[in-house]
Amino acid sequence: MRPGIKEELSFAGPPDGEGREFDGPFLFCDYWASVLELNDIVNLKTLSQAGLSLEIFRKILNRPTAGLPRLGYYMLAAVLKPVVVVVRGILRLVGRMSRARPPLYDQSAMRSVLLERALDVRPQAGGGVDVYSKGERIAADLVSPLRLRASTSMFFARYKVFLGAGVALGYGALIGPIASLFGHENVLVPYLGVLFYPVVLLILWIMFDDLLTATVAPLPLIAISYTARIGHGFKGFVVAVVLIGLILYLVEWFFIPRSLPPALYLYDNDPKSRFFPYRPGHEPYWLEGKFYWVWRFVTLAPAELIKFWEKDWERLEVWVRADGEKRGRIEWIVSDWHYRELWFEYEKFTRSGARQIHDRILETDLESDRLVTWVVELDMDLVFHSPVVRGIYIARGKGLSFGRRVVSIFSAIIRKRAKDSPEKYARNLDMFEIQGGRLLHDMPEHFRMIGVRRLLSLPWTYWRFPHGANTSRKAFVYGGSGSGGSEPQPASDRTFQIKRPG
């Protein structure tokens, strides 16, 4: 193996530079199996032979510990510093708080555990790579992950609140000039202030193509503006500063997701191979290639509006063909929706002209030493944080140039999100419910109508865990440890593929 190869495979971290040095590649492991310990669906023997376990994937790779958002923490700490100092002093005085808390996880220990179990990627003549696990070759002549990578752009997910505030400020700034233009005696002028929120909501709805986000995005600015009005006198000023600091902190706590560095996996799609990660019936049977590089991106919102006591993790995977004539091409984008795993075809998010450009760049650059990067423009709503793909681009180098980034952002605003017609599939879903399929029984009833419409409008082609991965421990769904030996129901059951039967 070429010296330093694992360092080269260590991916850059999120924008704040907090990269980790143990992100792959590893043998593929099912996300929900590792998070929820679904032993029935994966080939545990494959993982154990590589020295890995579902627990390692869950605690270190898929959902590692993550602290408070930095900006929000410092804003709140700056405002409440005197109170924090006094409280900590009292707690230490009575012996309820130690002076130094050991870290929950030892970073060096995690690094050693994973680097020892990472796959060996050995460059070969012609630009391809061979992949080994503990000296045994898994695959030969695959596209090199040193020359081809995937990344996501979180612009919309991170800055929607600030864009909403900008639109609200812009509208407020125009009220005065408009009133002067038409004259203060004009019958419409008094309504300019009354229509502030509805007009801003309408503009944001057009921009984001998401009513929930448009409703919530301007609320922090409105709350800040009302809070600032109470700042009369010294006491009022202090109260206003504290409340505004708290509002900004809550904005980051609820609305600004934190990106984790991606983990890279190799998926072996040969059911006869001992590196095949699934037990029969649980694999994504629609995959056509033999090997895939899978980039798994995980984001964390420290809390969700409707469940403020829980961290909200969201996963998105980019499946890139590693072998054959389509090597280097994205085939699938995978994300989650209410514990369902949704598979989106690459063609759903790209036009024919863009696909031709992508193919042309791959054909020329994969044979050279240049780095090629797939960039997925990722969006999230502010309430449920569900990932939404707004575009797929390809770049020479580590990412899009500034000009192309600007164009991609405006393109995402102008172009509507890819959608399916819910009515087209509603009957299939209804029939399963009538026949006792109970595919959505885990959803709260008062959200079910809205939730079903949203689910069916997403342009996915296949889904796994149609009953919800969170119900997996129940014997009648997956046959867990207390099921009495019953055969677990396939996670990729063909019967329930309501958008692509068969």
C-alpha cells in the first residue's frame, strides 16, 4: 500500500474545520441497522470479520457525540456569564460539580479503532484501485475515491432564517418610500404594515417552495423587533439584550443544522460474496452494479420544534457506481423520512443537458490525475429538517467555483423542487391500508393526511422499511430477539413498493 494513503482518504471536515481522521473507507453497514441495532437484517458475520460492529458504526460514525452549537453557546454565555459563574461556584462549593469533566469519547481511541479496521485502497496503473480487507482483496480496478469524491452544500439549510430576515427587513425598509410615493392619505398605505407578515410569507414561499419554512423563517426577526421596543432605560436595555441573545441562541439551536464529515463505504452487491452486508430479502434489490462507493453524510439539529427534548439526526447518502461502464456516475441518492429509507434516482434531479455534461467530464477526467467532485445542493425545512435535494452538479477540483456556487443557489431558488403527484400513488397506499398493510400506523393520526401527501410528493422510486425502522423491534414486523424465531419481514419487501411494483 502506498505510504500515507489513509491520510489522503481522510476527508475535510465541516466549514469550521473540525475534521476527523477516521472516515473510511469501510465495509458498508446499514444506517438504520446500526442506529437501532437491527441484527436481523444485516450480515453480522461480515462485520465481525472486519473487526467492526453495529455499536462502532452507531457511536463513532453514524451518530457521534456533538455538543452545543459554538456560536449560540458563546452568545448565550456572553449574556449570562455572571449567572453561570455564580451557579458553577455554588455547585462546586457543595460538591455537585467536578472541576474537570473527562470527554465522553477519547478521540485518539476512536481514531485507532477505525483506522485499524479501514479498508486498504491500493492505486494501480491506469488510475483504478484495488481494495483489500485485512490482506484479502475485495475488489479490483474500481474508480479511485482519491480522484472522485462527493460533497454536499448546506447553503439553504443553514441560511434560510437569515434569508427570511433579509426579505423581512427589505419589505420593512420599503414601507416608507412606498407611502411617500403614493401619499400618506392613500387608502392602501395603512395596510402596508398590516400586510407585513403575509407578504413576507408569500415571498419566502415562492423562494423556498416550502410553506412550513416560509411560515417559520421570519418569526425570529419579528420577535427580535418586538423585543427591541422594550429597551427603554437601563433595565429595559438589559432585558432586551438578554432576550435578543436568547432568541439568536434558539435560532441556532433549532434552525441551523451542523454538518459532520462524510464517511465513505464500499458496497459489495454480490449476494454470494462473504462481504455482502445484508441477509437475503433486506438488500436494495434494484442495484445493478457490482460495487458502489457510498458517501454517507449526517447532519445534526440539536433540537426539533415539535420535539425540543430530542436531537434530530438526518442522513443522506450518495451512491456512486465504482465499476463497469457507468463507473463514477451517481446512481442513487438515499435519505430518510419518518424512519423510512427513500431511494431517489439521479435522473430525478438533473436534466438531460446536465447529464451529458457530467458524462463528458467523467469520461475525460477519470483517466487523468485531476480530482472530480460531485456536489449535491441540499435543502432542509426548518420544522422537521427532512433533507431535500435541490440540484446535482459536478466540478473539477474540490468544489464548485464561486461563480458556479452563486449560479447553483439562484437556480435552486428559481427552479421548483422535483415532485411526484400524490394522487398517482394514493390508491396503492390506500389498498395496502385496507388490506391490513398498516404502512403508516406509526404516524400520529392528526398528522397522517399531511404526512402521506408529503411522502408521496417526494420523487423517490423505492423505499426500504415501509413500516418504519423504528417499529423493527416488534415481532410482527421484523422478528427481533423476542419473536420466537419467526422469519423477519424483508426491509425491502417488493410487495410494498407502491411507486415501482414488482
